[in-house]
Amino acid sequence: MAVLTAQFAAERGGQIALIDEAGETSWSELDARVNRLINGLRARGLAAGDTLVVVAGNGRPWFEIALACAHGGWTYVPANWHFVADELAYLMADAEAALVLVDARFAAATAAALADPRARLVRTVVGIADADGGGVGALADDPRFLAYEALIAGASADEPAEQRLGGPMFYTSGTTGRPKGVRGMLSGGADLGPEVMKIAAAGVAQMIPPTGRTLLCGPFYHSAQWAFNFLPLLAGVSVVMRHKFDAAETLELIDAHGVTNIHLVPTQMKRLLDVPVETRARFSGVSLISAWHGAAPCPPGVKRAMIEWWGPRITEYYGSTEGSIISTITADEWLAKGGSVGRPSPNIEVIVVDDNGRRVADGAEGVLYFRSLSGADFVYHNDTDKTAAAHLAPGVFTTGDVGRLDGDGYLWLTDRKIDMIISGGVNIYPAEIEGVLHLHPAVADAAVIGVPDEEFGENVKGIVQLREGVTGDEAMAAALRAHCREKLARYKIPKSFDFVETIPRSGAGKILKASLREPYWAGRDRRI
């Protein structure tokens, strides 16, 4: 049996492990399907150490795939399902993917990406049909294509031999353009057993009731949603999931399924607060024990209103794809220390340094670096320079944030050292967008910044210097948005454009982002 599911199949085989819009899967069914999936993928030539790209929405197959990889020694790359074909083709090439799994909702963009020469290393394409058994479109014409259910049905249910640890490699963008994969110990490639994943699960399980039920209502391709849903599953916590977030439905699901824990981003919290009064009145929430939120700064008014409604169940964390959970703060602590992101986790050392890498005085502001006392570290896939730039010393890394530790040991974030926008809990890197804007023939120079947004925290603004003779008007803005849509996922496209005579740059040619941002953030009590 698969190591990570066998115990639950034996102890509670008839109980439900996974629930999505299309149905339910028991623990025994999950265990059997994972065994078949491991054997089926091996039969297709997938070897330990190979990499898969998964373009799939929230659903039961995603958890089956993640479990199979955890036993097969495979690294899987969760693709952002908003990516267009160009972005997907890049991802397949950079990750050196041997196999691509895609569900019907994203078949068109994935088929176009697979036709790109950059995807030539892909040997097998596995398509997950829609509820009616179809929807894979052009994928079915690819000679590498195999149907997901046919793969499982045709594989042996025998216990997979030589089970070996595999796991996720999440892609995160950067200040120089294209995203890079974050490869850590759990990503696979080392000669370790799948039991290692249980150790990671145990850490999260301490934060979640062991016999509880978690609600996945954000994209599984995000590392936080993976951590707060997949890792609890490995501790025996069942998962209810929805592909899209709907505030009113979320409240209904919590009550209907006895949900004990949920992960939210501030935008979702704002939408929960905005549901009609009668919808809120129907919500009991009696089963809910913990509501975790992070991924982006939360407006104080939203945080306070959620605490008034849901009480001490609201807990915030600060973390990153590279460094997992760094600090946490309870509702009561936040009310006393409003604005802090909490005390560092016991296994995390926080190091605050100046621009020259020297430690600052206690309580002073500086660039934040972190060291895991467990020795855990990461590298950026295919990018030694970026890996080196993120480290002060081996095992000592930065997320690019600026902040301080107060006298009580609480961590405060005050600014960002890196050029990044966080909109609705999603990291957006201006350099990638600027690179696309520069390809437009009307653009002489361009900068992209984050400006305040009451719902999303920040939104994306393009500041453009046009070539001589070109008029900066709404028609030009529409043309630039259309140009961006060809190369970028929708959430990266600037919501607005300002046209200027000159983009300010330093003597070294660097865009002076601080001066561009200042007019939009003036008078606010935060810079991020």
C-alpha cells in the first residue's frame, strides 16, 4: 500500500477523505487510486527524479497526483491555471518536464503550449476529462496523449515497489523577469522515503485538529494552500474543496461539512465581510476551530472586523514559498500588537541587517533574513545567481522584506527591498510585465508599480513613456492591455496606465521606483 495513505485506508477506509463539486472519495478508494496511479505512471516510463507539470484546478485528482508523486520520487510543478500558452511553454521548458497533466478546463492553453518547441522534452500528456467525460479538445490529438481515468483503470493495484519521496517545486517570479522554481528538501530528487513528508505534515498538524476537516477555497497551485490542505490530509484530515471562491457558499460549506479549519487571504476576508446581512445571520460556524490567513498584508479594518465576527479563531502567519511559515500571531496578540506579524516560530531565527549585511541594533529596521534551525534550505532551479542573491550565508535567506523585531520579540514588516506587488495574495513581479511592455513598438520606456487598492491591497499600474509622436490616451492604454494579454496571465496585466514624458532613472540606469510610488502612497500609514 502507499505509505502515506495505507494507515487511514485500514483504520477508516469507509470514511470520506476528499470532497469536491463532482463527488466524494473515501480513504480506501483514495489509497487504491494512488497505488494505481503510481504504477500507471511508472509503466509510462516516468522514473524517480523526473518532473511533472500539473495544470489542474482544485479537485480530487490534484490530491491523487500529489500523493502519487510523494511515493514515486517525482517532482511536480503546480502551474498557475491563469497562465497563457507562452507562460506554460516556458514553465515546461524550465522545469524540464517529462510529463504534463492537465484538466479539461485548461486544455486549450495547454495544447497551445505543448505545440511550442520549448515543450519538446514532454514525453507524455495526461488529460483529466470534465464531468461529462470530455472537454480535452486538441489534447486528444496529441500522439503523447493518455486519458487520466484510463491510466488508472489500466494500472496494477499492487503495492508500489521502492517508494521514494517526491514533492512540489513551486514557481515564484523575481525582479529579473521569468519565474524560477523553488526546490527544497520535499521537492524530491534525494534518496529519501515518503515518510519524510509525514514530518512536514506533523508540523502543520499541530495547528489543525487531527480529526478535523479543512476547506480548500483558494488555488492549490499556491504554496500556502498546498501546505494548509495537502499536509493536513497526510495527518488524516479530510478536505472539502471548491475550484472558485464564493463568499456566501464558503459560509454554507463550513456549516454543511463541519469544517474545522480554513486558509484565507485578505481579499477573501473582505468578501466574506461583504455578504448580505441575512447570509451572515444564517452562518453558525460552530465547527470552525481555526481560520488562518496570510500571503499578503491585511488592512487593519478588515482584520478587526473579522475578529469581531469570528473571534479568537483568526490567526495570522507570515511566510514564503522559500521559507514556509516564519511567524504567527493570534487574534488576541494582534489586538494588542496591531500591525505585527507575530513571534517567529521556534525553529526560525530572524536576522536583521543593513544594506551592507551587518546586523543592526536591537529594534532597528533593516533587511530581514531567516535561518531554519532544522537546517532546511532551498535553491532556485536553474539559477545559481538568484540563489546566491537570496542568501546572506548558507541557510540564511531573505524574502526581500524590510522590518524589525521589537523588545517583546514580535516581528514587524515595514517595506519591501525587492520590487514586488502583492495583489489579492498573489505575488506579481514588475520586471516580467515591464519586459512585455518594452516589446510594444509604441513604448520607449516603461515601469510597473503597485498602487493602493482597498480590496486587493495593491493593484498593478503601468507607467509608460511613449515614443515621439504617439498619443497617450485610453485607446493607447487599451492597445497595451491587449498586447499584454498575449504574453501574460490576466492578473499580471496593468489595471491602469499613466503616460509620462520620462521614466526617472538613476545614473546607473535603474528605475527610481520610490519616486514613482510616492504620490500614490502619500498620506497612508503603510508602504506595502
